[in-house]
Amino acid sequence: MVMRSIVILIVSTFLITSCMDSGEIKVQNKVHNTKLEKISFGDVSVYSSLLPGETSTEVKVRDRKDNFPIINQLEFYMVSNGNRVYLKTKKSYQLKAGGVLVITISDSTGVINPLIK
């Protein structure tokens, strides 16, 4: 009985992990004199704070294989001269299974403030 439970547990673990895949996200801040805070890609927190010129470490996103590609906008707070604004990129980015997505936020990146209608 114990052996049967162990075999079922091992098989279940194998099936669950074989249905999973991952991709990696990295964000670059190339906005002059502006810090990016609370950066997220959908439900995934990418980085807490990036100073101008900094690049985040790669963040691994694990999900079920059938959920890839994951398509989201990048969300963040832009902080400059004491002002803090919540923004989203106009463009949606696609993270493919096994891929590395590098998102560069620069002075020319199109953004929207979803709180303003």
C-alpha cells in the first residue's frame, strides 16, 4: 500500500512538471533622469526599482505549456522630480516558452495611464 502511494506520487509529480514550461523576462530602463518602480508583466513582478541605465536580472516565468505564449503589457510607476505616475506600455509583449524577452523602456516608448479616462 505504501509502495503504491509512492509510485502514484512520483508519477503525478512527473506529469505535473512535464506539463510546465518557462521563459525569462529582463527590463532595461533607458529613460533619462527617471526611475522605474514596481515593474510587472501581467501577474509577474519583474523588478522593484530600476535607475536610469540599469537592467534587471532575468526573471523566470513558469507556467503550463498551453499558456504560452504569454502576452501582456509592461506596468510600472515612473518617478521623476518627486512625481510618481502609474503607466502601462501601449504595446503588448510576447513571452514564448523557452525564450528570453528583453523589454527596453526609453524616452520614445509609447505609454498610457490607465487611471485617466
